[in-house]
Amino acid sequence: MSRVRFATAKDLFEAFPELFKAIQAPPTEESPINFLNGLAAKGLLDDAVAACAFLLPRREAVWWSCASVRRLSGNIDENKAAGLKAAEAWVHEPDNDRRLAALDIATKGDPNDASTYLAFAAGWSGGLLYAHPENPVPMPAYMTPRAARTAITLAAHYADASERRALLRTCIENGAELAVNGL
């Protein structure tokens, strides 16, 4: 049985209105998986990455983005892997301490490094955006997929140009499978 949370691509766009700006193709009444696969088939890989990041639940989005960055980056410099490791640790045990540790690493990280955005994806997966005692504001649901998408986009930018499209297609296929089957 599918674990996809949205009945149609339109439902996904309605839940995350920023997709109207992030994806060139208009939403349809087809299932989100068919919409995602259609974007990939048309070669709209950046759009497909965005759709997949927002389609997945937060934990799965972080896991998928970590796996995608690993695939796109090849050998990752251990000196730049702190964000990746923190995000993966949060996926394995998604508790508040690991989330906050990832967020701390992200806020100190290089804004041009995919690993930083992996840590943000985990760090923004819950908690509060604003902790005012009278009016606390929970973390918006779009923050994790936005960071996951950014991490993959950055990693793709630095991937070998001759392999980039094939690697992204594999990442998108893996994301679609994860959306259907879960972790």
C-alpha cells in the first residue's frame, strides 16, 4: 500500500504553495508519483527534485537528500561531512537532541556546502521557529523540504557534468520509491 500523503499533485501544491514558483509545470489531478515521474521523463529534473523533496515526509526527505548528496558527491571530504553525519544521525534516531545538534552544525556551516543544508533539513524538522513565551511559532513544514532540495541542488551543481543527469534521475527514482514504501 502506498504511503504517499497526497491524492493528487494539486493537493501537494496546495499544501506547499511555494511549489507554484519552484516548479515550471502546473499541478495536475494525477497522483503525485505520476506527476513526479512525468517531470523526470520530460527532463525537468530540477522540478522533479523539488516535487520529491516536498512529497516526502520530513524524516524521509532528510534521508533521501543525504543519500542523494552522497550519490552526487562521490567521495565526501571528512572535514566537510559534519552536517551530513548529523542529518543521518537524526534520521536514525529522530530525537530533539540530535535535531538541535544538526541545527547547531548547520548554523555554523558553509552556506555553499550541501552538507550544511542536510543539517538544516534535519534541524528544521520540528521544534520552534520562534520561541516567544506567549506566542511560540512552530517550525513551518516547508523548511525541511526546502533545505533538502537545496542540498541536492548544490551537490548536483558540483557533480561531474557528464554524469549529472543520470545521477539525478537515479536520485528521483529512489525518492519516488521512498515515498511509496517509506523507510
